[in-house]
Amino acid sequence: MNSDAPSSFASALSPATDPEPSTAPALLAEIDQSCRAPVLALFGCGLVWLLAGTVLAELASLKMHWPDFLADTDWLTFGRVRPAHLNAMVFGFASECAIGIALWLMCRLCRTPLRFAWIILIAGVFWNLGVLVGIGGILAGDSTGIEWLEIPAYASPILFFSYALVGVWAVITFRFRREPRLYVSQWYILAALLWFPWLYSAAQILLILQPVRGTVQAAVNWWFAHNVLGLWFTPIGLAAIYYFIPKVIGRPIHSYYLSMLGFWSLALFYNWNGMHHLVGGPMPAWLVTVSIVASVMMTIPVVTVAINHHLTMVGHFHKMKFSPTLRFIVFGGMSYTVASLQGVYSALRSVSEVTHFTHHTIAHAHVGMYAFFTMVVFGCIYYIAPRLTQREWPSASLIHVHFWGTAGGILLYVGLLSFGGVLQGLAMNNPNIPFLQIVALTRPYLIIRTVAGIIIGTGHLAFVINFAWLLARQFEPYRGPVPLILAGTQPVK
Amino acid sequence: MNYGPLLFFGIFLTLASSWCGLVLIPQLQFGRLEPVTVEATQQLYPPNRSGLAERGMAVYRANGCLYCHSQQVRPEGFGADIQRGWGKRRSVARDYLRDIPVMLGTMRTGPDLTNIGVRQASAPWQLLHLYNPQITSKGSIMPPFRFLFEKHRIRGRPSPEALLLTGAFAPEPGYEVVPKPDAEALVEYLLSLKAITPLPETK
Amino acid sequence: MIVWLLFIGSLIVLPGSALLALRWAARTGQLEAFQKGALQIFDEEEPVGQMTDHFPGPDRLRRPKPATTGHGSRGDEKELPS
């Protein structure tokens, strides 16, 4: 074996021909160092989208009770700002951070350094480009009109190309793993990485490229949209929780059998839920019923996961006082349970009759995407970023502002808007109440949402400032005490 | 659970199952519906939209109207859609055969629009409402769509399309507000929204 | 007709293959000592019993008190300068 030969990409594709094969599991520090550029880049760009999405969110929320606000330009009309917000958050912030977290977890769990970082960096550039062009297109009026798939057809191939790069990278890394065992988080991540491109390409083909006829579109739309939450974000969020709770508190998951049960029951039931968005709609009854049944069956994986996480944490809840990551992750984990149980009861016909078409649905969406997934993402970044930069978070106060702002803000938002939505639905089912009266009754809840948005936005600002400061610290030699997190690893200047 | 191929197999099969059940089977069951000829009128239902109305549908889509307005009437006894006068019968799959995309909507921040062409069949009303919803519906939270209209100095005689605005909503003297082509198209689309034709499957 | 075929077919194939997979897993010993899988994320660098996160800064309040039960020998009880 010629050790002077440059390690070429092609020869590195197989362990047999790779000029630098290694089977010894890598040191944690080595893994973290290899992840630094791509994962920090993904987090950084994701946080820029978080800020953009937060501004768009506040705009949309304001316009709902102050319709005249900035209403004279077409690109700022509510009907464009709202999908721009959704796509900025889903594809800009959440997906980029999800990929960053998935990459780091894969490397850690495969015990292999991140190789071919350039693939990820190129993928990141294209992903950002795709989202930017997509959001611009939505604001310009080119939305496809399909919920969760609004990004115009000229931008989605960019996203697809970027994702293909990530997929190729994931397969190579998996092939080169130095740890033969697969931890539960890896099951979830592999599943998410396989499910997402299938969902996205099927939706693109059946709804935009070769649209199916009539209401079959609705079936495809909600199979896709619900599964983005259930088969892309949920598995990555759960993968993170399954890793970080035991890792932070220093205690293994309570029952590995329960984690296997939880994974397979989620895989089996979650993807059948989509039609619960169409209860009462022009769809065959069997189709909707199947989804309602699957939604109720979701209690199995959800309760399984909740029990497992809870029994792992029992006796260790006090540690949340001492760990930013644990606070956000546990908050997220509990919100997962709440979001899912809310989803179960909302799918029942008798409840859907009241809550469908109301703000209750929006509140529920934010319990899932924000209180669960976004808070988990924050927890992950708090753990991962110091290890990649080899620096401590600059400010504990900013962490407190971030946590209490986002946790308090989201609880205010979802609590009150869920309640307001139920009132709205009950009134809507009473034909004696004129529609404008219903609008008036929802107004206070919409205003409270705007207030909650300001509180949440403050939390975001605190976090982004802290993150930028942390990144800046890499350019100075480290003068502080050796942080606990680096004890036992090789600090790199 | 350390065996990659087994994991991959399970991951594939589980999503394949719902792809079959929620996408493939519906496509086979009602993906080839055709318009029907209504006995009484010998007209096709759903009717072809005019070119202007198709353009209006694009305006509806571009401006995200579906995020506040649904287009589906729920059955009698489930909610109060029919009692509110939002339709004479429930919506069925055939109603949406000519829609690309199908914009069923998931929010009723504003009323359902399946039959708005029946409920508010007047183009002047629709134009006034679009220009500033407060004119026809005080207290509405629908945004004004002034950018779909043009305010200009009256040249000679007022144009026939000028909106009849009064009071605080009227422009300064000597000015008039006329709808742009997109506004006219959108109104044409809204006026085309009618789904009251009784069909074999709605009896 | 084809709808029914597909439906019944999948009703047999999906649970059937799941049971076959479970049988294979049990037979090849995948499910023995299963709980050990939970220990995979710990090693000599970050062993069981060691908390691996904390708030930044030397603030005394931000470290847990030393464990008195002997559980967790390192890390949990970093002595702070007074």
C-alpha cells in the first residue's frame, strides 16, 4: 500500500481499496474536529433562516389582527408571507439544522470522522440557494398553491440535488462505520434519510410535474405534508433525544426493548395518518377512517417513547438546572408527547368537527414543529457547537433569556390559541352566529399570539448573538479554564 | 437491530404500505373520474372554466387565498356548513376535476368559498370587497388588495369599470379606482365557484 | 377488484414479513443481551455516571452538588474555587 498516494474519492469508496483504512474507533475529539466546518455552516445558515422566519412569522401574525399593516405591496400580502414563513422555517431552519444534527450523530455513533466534508459544504450552498430562490418565488407570486410544497418548480430541483449529495455522503459514512452496532438514534436517522427523498420526489411528481386528477391531489398532498413532520422531523428529533438524555445525565436508556418497539410502531403507523387533515372533506369515508385509526394507534409509539424517556430521567430531573442541552431536550421530549396526544384526539371525528379549519390546528402544528422539534434542535446545538469550536458558550445569561423566552413564549402561544380555536370552532358550528362575530371573538387570541411571538423572537435573538459570539471566539486563543466538556479529550488550538 | 439490510427492508416496507394505501389505491379508485352530463341542463359538470377564470384561479393561488378560505362543504349533520348557507349539498370528488391544484384549504379564518359565486353573484360587490373588505364587511380581518387596483386621475369621463367608492373609502376628487386585469380575473374565478348541481353521488 | 387484491395482499405481506423478520432476529441471536445496546454511547472517554454538559462560566450555582451515593465518580463533582 503506497502511503504517499493521495486519498482519491473513487478509491475511497470501498474499504478494500481505501488507502487509509482504519478500523479503530476514532477519538471523540477527532470526530468533532472533522465535523466542524460542515456542521457549523449548516447550523449558522439554519439560524439565519430562523431569524428570517421569525420576522415573517411576526409579520403574518400582525396582519391577522391588523390587516392594513404593510398591505399595499403584493409581495407582502398575508397569503404570501404566511407560506414564506412556513417554508423558511421548515426547509430553511429546521431541515438544515436537522441535517447538521444527523451528520454529527452519525459520525459519533459510527465512531468515524466526517470524511469528504466538501460534499456537505457544496450541498449546504445549494440547499440555501434553493430555499432562497424558493422563498423569493413565493413572495413574487409563484407559489404552487400546495401546502408544505409551495416552493416553485424552478427551485425544488436545487433542493433535490443538494439532498442527493447528503444522501450519498450518508451511505458512504454508513459503509465506513467503525462501530458495527447500530444505536437506536441511528435507526431513526437512517429511516429519516431514506423516507424524506421518497416523500419529496413523489409529491413533486404527482402534484406538480404530472398532477394527478382531482381530489387524489389532496390525498397525495396530506400524505406528503404530514409525513414531513412524522417521518423526517420526528425521527431526527427522537434520535437526538435518545442520544442526548443518556449522554448528558450519564445513564443509559431505561429499556432498549421499548426503544425498538417505539421505532417500529412509529414506522408502521405514522405514515398512515395523513388523511386526518381531510375529515369531513370530499374523500371516501374509508380513506379518512383508516387515517383516524392510524392516528389513534400512534398512542402506542408515543406512550412507549414517553415512558422510556421518563424512566431514564427519573431521579435526574434536577440536572436540568445545570445543563442547557438537557433543559431544551426534555422540554422538547415532553412536548412530543403532548403534540402527539393532541394529534390523536384531534383526529377523532367528533373533535375534528369542532377544531378543523380553526386556529387550534395552527396551535397544534406549532406544538409539534416548535415546542418539540425546534426546542430539541436548540438543545442539540448547545451540546454540539462547543465541542466543534472547542470553546465554551460565552454567556449564561443569554442562555437563560433564550430558554425562558422560547419556552414561555411557546406555552403562551399554543395554550391560548388552542383554546381560542376551540371557541372558534364551536361558534362556527352554530349557524345562528354570524361569521364576522366569530372573527371578532378570535381577535384577542390572535393579538396574544403576536405578543408571544415577540417573546419567542427575543429568545431567538439572544441565541443567535450567543452563537455568533461563540463562533467569533474560535479566532482567539483560548484563555479560559479547561471546560469540563473537554476534559479527557485533546484540545485543539 | 444491528443488521443494516433488515433495517432498510423494514424502513422501505412501512412507507411503501401507506404509499399503496393512501396514494395508489385512491388513484385507482377515483383518479379517473370524468365530468358527467347533467340530465336537466344537458351540460357537463363540472363545466369548463373561461380563460379569464383560469387566470383568476392563478391569482387566487399566487396570493395564498387558500390559507384563510376553504373550498369544501362538509356533509349535512357534520358541522353547520349547509345550515350556514355555504352550499346546498356536500362537496364531492367530482367537483374538483378541473382544478390544478386542488385548493381545498385547511383554515376558515374567512368563510368557505365553494359556492361564493352563488352567495355573492355580483361582480361590483366582489370588486369592492377585494379593494377593501371593510367596505362590505366591517370588522373583517381580510387584508385589502389595493395592489390589484389602480388609482388614477379621471380622464374626461369616469371609466365604466371605476369602483363606486363612497365616504372615507373614496379617493380624492378627480381620481378614480379601476380594477387591474388580475382583479377582474380573480372576480371572474370567484363568480365561477358554484357547486350546487345535484349529482348522482350526492343523492 | 385490483383495489381489493392490493389491499388483502398487503394485509398479508406486511405483517407476514414483520413476523418473519422477528423470527429471523430471534434465531440469529439479535435479541439476546439486547439491553447492552443502550451502553453503546458510553466509552472510556465518557463513561456511565459522568454528566457531560454544564452551563458556561464559573458560577457556583451552575454545577450539581457532589453525589454522596458513590454513583458517578468523575465530572459530577468538580470542586469550585471559593
